[in-house]
Amino acid sequence: MTDSTPRTIVVLAGGLSHERDISLRSGRRVSDSLAQHGIDVVIKDPDATLLEFLESTRPDVIWPALHGASGEDGALRGLIDYLGIPFVGSKSDASRLAWDKPTAKVIVSRAGVPTPQSITLPRDTFRELGAGAVLGIISADLPVPVVVKPAQGGSAQGVTIVDTAEELPRAMVNAYTYSDVALIEQKIVGVEIAVSIIDTGDGPVALPAIEIEPISGVYSFEARYTAGETRFYAPARISDEVAARAAEVAITAHTALGLRHISRIDLIVDAAGTPWFLEASTLPGLTETSLFPLALEAAGHDVGWVYYALAQAAINEARD
């Protein structure tokens, strides 16, 4: 073994977000994959005992498998940084930027990547100026169909596709259930794909794009995590030229946001073959129905080896 070989890893899973159950499933999958490499793995819920536990045990690496605010808004990662323990995934500042969808769209757009026209609307503004007046102005400038989503959050929770103006008020209420800020975004019609990125120390590499075809027509929370509710094509049914363009866009977005080790970039490819950036996940789902493991398999990678290599990369970067 080399000095960069991880021997003990703590996998963080659970938390108090709306995505707790998904996080627990991801954490078990990561733990099982790492254990196959002889690693001593402990799954830990981020509760009031976590920081004391980490300080006393000092694992070689922390592998966050926390979805939602508890793991992706950057706060916990900042605390782990202060502890001086290597961890897999993006640093706190980059996580915070990617977690906020409107902010991520601005940053990625400035890097030259197309992203749908949108408007960001805090709940207080919606109430104070009057829902009818606000939505009237929005509808005139950003006509349906649109997609309404919480500005922060994942797993499509609080997301509504709006096909008529009459559906917009209910969609706003749905988004505000999960966040104090809503993002109203032009709906791009096309092929929905996800491009996962890994970086084990030699720079970001785009995995094969995964095409998403939900049976219901909407890639909802249920469609994401219920087996049989979505067809996945790995790799996506797009031309080599479009696939290369999507990979380039994904790496550009990953780099512009300052992400590291692992990410998933969600895109829509329109009829002209242009990939449009939708959002970035600093911790993509790692369950049996998630896109990231599918992409690893499509690339011919052993999932456990990649998780192990990412842990090694975290140790190496902590020493630099």
C-alpha cells in the first residue's frame, strides 16, 4: 500500500433533507462498493455526534453521500475542511454556487454555455407585489411552456412543467414548498441527457451521456427512484458529434463552477443538436436506479474501483 491508500472511510448518509431516504440508499451502495476493496467503512448519519466522532476517529477519508441541503449546500463540507480530514467531492464554496440553480446558470452562461431563459422570484416578492400582477408580467415575457422549480433542491422535488398559464400559480406554490425562491425557466424541447464527470487526479473526464425517457413523460421524483418508471439509454441515442459537444459543455460547466472529483451535469439537446445547461449536481444519486453508476458501467469502469480512486484523489489533494 502507498501513503495515499485509504484504509478507513466514513460514508456520510441520511441527514434531515427531503432526500434522506435516497441518501441512505446511496450511502449503502458506496459502502458496499468500497468494502469490496478491503476498506474499513463506517456509515454515519450527520447528527449531533458527528463532529466529535470524526475528531476522535480521524478516518483517512470522508465520502459524503448526502443529497439535498444537508450535504450539497456547502455548509457541512466547510466544517469538514476545518477538521482537516480529506473528503470526496467539491469544496464548500463551489458546492454553494452549484446548489443555487440561478447562480449556477449565470456562471455557466458566462462560460459560453447556452442555458434557458429564466426569471428568479423570491416568495416575498411574489406575495408583496401580488401573485396576479407578477405572473402577468412573467407570462408576457416568458410564455408557456415553462418549467417551475425550487431555486435550491434536487431529485425533481417541487418541479412542475407548466403548459398553460392557468397552471402557473399552483406550480409556484409547489416550488415554494421546497425553497423560498422559485426559478421559472423556458422549457427546451428535446432529448434529456445527463453527463457525469469524474476526476481522479488527471483532470475532469466526461462519462458517456445517459438519455432519460420517463414513461409518464416527466422525470419526477417517482420516475427517478422507482424501478421501471424510466427508460435509460446508456449511451444516449445521439450522434457522436452531439455526444462530443455535450461532453465539452459538461466539462465546461463543471470547471466554471469550480467542482471537483464528481458531478453530474443535466442537459437538454434540442432539435438542432445544441446542448442546453439545466443544472449541476455536486453529489449525483448513487442508487441502483441512478444515472452516475449507469454512466460508469457504460464507460466500462468498475464502480467500486472509481469510488476507491476518488478517495485516493481526495487524500492526494489534501497533501498538495
